[in-house]
Amino acid sequence: MMNKEEIVTDLNSMSELIAVARSGLSRNQLVEISDIQERIRGVVESITDLPPEDAVEMKPVLLELLSDFQEFSKEVEAKIGELQAASASNTEQAAET
């Protein structure tokens, strides 16, 4: 079980990882974040083990991480749209030749 400080450190680390992934996405680079779901699950379990007054203090950090994920999700969706548009354009050009 993690203590409050360890939880905050891990949540901040995940926020930093999302920031790196967002930055990489903007430069068309991949950043490995596949283990983040398991990390979040572990942190949430640790939060539920905290005394209620400590668990409540985790809310702002969790909300910040959620916001980071939501923004990253929007950026991924936009990038997918760009790639689909480029692929469609390339397919049309190939069909014309």
C-alpha cells in the first residue's frame, strides 16, 4: 500500500508521462503509455485504503490527471482524423494515375 506522498508522486509522474505523450504526438512520435492503466488502477486502490481525510486531498490531483487524459484523447482523435484524411487523399491520387 502506498502512502499519500507516494500516491501524489505517482499521479504527478503519470501526468508528466501524458505531457510527454502529448508532446510526442504533436511531433508525430509515439510514446509508450500502455502500462498507465495498470498504474492508475493501483493508485486508485491505494487511495481507497487511505483515511478519508487523506483520500479527499487526492481529488484535485486526480481531476488534473483526468483533464490531461481528456485533452490527450482529443489530440489523438484529431491526429487520427488527419491521418485518415491524408490516407484518403493518397488513395484518390493513386486512383487518378
